[in-house]
Amino acid sequence: MVLNSLKEAFSCLKRYPFLLLSGIWVGCVVAAFGYCSVHGLEFYASTIGFFGVILFPFFVGASYEIINWGESSLSAYVRGGLWRYFALLIPGAFLAFFGAIGILIFSLVFTAFGGGQNALLMIVSVFWIFIPLIFFFFFYDAVAVLERKRGVFATLLQSVIFVRSHPFGVVGFYLVCFILLVVVFMVSTFFVSLFFAGSIAFDPSLDVNTLMNMTLEEQQALIGDDGMDIIVALYAVVAGLFTAILLPFKASFYLRHVEAVDDDNQEEMIGGEIIDEEMMEGGVYDEKGRWYKYS
């Protein structure tokens, strides 16, 4: 079912070209944010990053709505994004706030026990906060748009229920997403390296240990401005392509599982009605609800 959802995602990209706008938006934001960060424009980088994240729910809601409605017009895209904007923004902000509070508490406890000096251990430990959040709440946007769930807690709870109901399918979905990200990165690296071949050169006398012991500023100076711009462009292309594929992939995956559950429930209901009709044909209920078969 995961691979079929991925095929359906590429079909959606062909049927609804406006789905590419989400990837274009993410790619532009990553490119602008990375460029400003590399060239010392921290204020502009933070501003671009903030508005990039704040406006991203518009593209998510618009993408899901045109898939759900089966429309490919620009008006439907804009209408869907505006209609479902706050339904996606508020739960996302709640998750971000909850994650930030968790990191703050963990950092204080970690520093109190003397572990604050180990940066690598600190980063690994922080990931253990975000991994459960991402795993269980990753489908909250699909729940909010495709199932019209209202309320922050109802949306988040339904995402947890969905993940717990289909654990193996969700793990398979994450695995395919990881493979897809690696493939997109490798393909993008290949084309970017061809385009910028010969524009930068590294000192062959430097070994791995020397590079690892360099500070971030020394590494950037070694790579140069052109090299850093190439890296930023690579990240922007990867983020844009991956986002454009991920959103229809997630929507197709979620809809397939929801429709399968609905079909099973309908079959059970139909089966129950058939049994009742057969019982009514061969007997009768008394005033206490007891059924007697005709002799």
C-alpha cells in the first residue's frame, strides 16, 4: 500500500500541477535563509525563516484540498489554503511550543547534572524529544484537512490513533520517505556538481582529521563564498523536490488507509442488516425484545 501511495503521489503531481507550488515555496525559503545565514545577514535570515514557517500551512492546506476535491484550478488551490490555514497553523504551533518547552526543561536538567558541556550528547538527547512527536503527530495535517477535524486536541489525538492503528504501514511510510530523501539528494548532488564543476577546488593536502578539527568559520573560509552558495542551492533543491513529493504522498497514504477502514465498517454494517432481515423473515420479536422463530 505504501508503494501504491507513492505512485499515486506522482500521478497527483501530473494531474494537479499547482502541487509544485509547495516545493517552490520551501526551496525559495531555504535558499534565501541559507544565503543570508552564510553572508552574515542574520536578521534577514531569521525573518525569512519565520515567515517561511508561518505561511507554509497555507501551501499544505491548499495541496490537500485540491487532492480531496479533485480540482486543479488556481482558485481552488487558493481557496483551500485560506480555508484550512488556521486548522493547520494552530496544532503545529502547539506542537512546536510543546517541543520547545520539553527541550528547555531537558536542557536545564541536563545542565544541572553536568552534561551541558557535551554538545554532541545534548543534540542526540534533544532528538529523543522530537522523534516521538514526529512519529505520532506527523499526520495531524492530513487529519485536519482530509477528515475535517476541528480542535487542536481532536486533530492531534486522531493522528495518534491513526499511527497506533497502522504501525507497520506508518513505519513503511517513514522508510520510503527516507529512501526518497536520499535518492533526491543524490540526484540533486549529481546535477549540481555537473553545473558547478570546476568552480571550486579543495586543497588536496588536507586530511579528514584536519577538516574535522576546523571551526565552522574556518570550513566556510576553505570552501569559499561560491562553494557555500552551491551548498545552499543544493539544500534548496532537495528541500523543494522532497516537499513537492511528500505532501501528495502523505495524502494518498492517509486516504488509502481511511478508505480501507470505512469499507470494512460498511461491510460489517451490511452483514448485520442481512442477518436482521433473515431473522425477521423466520420469526418475530416480542415486547421484551426476545426473538421467536416460527415453527
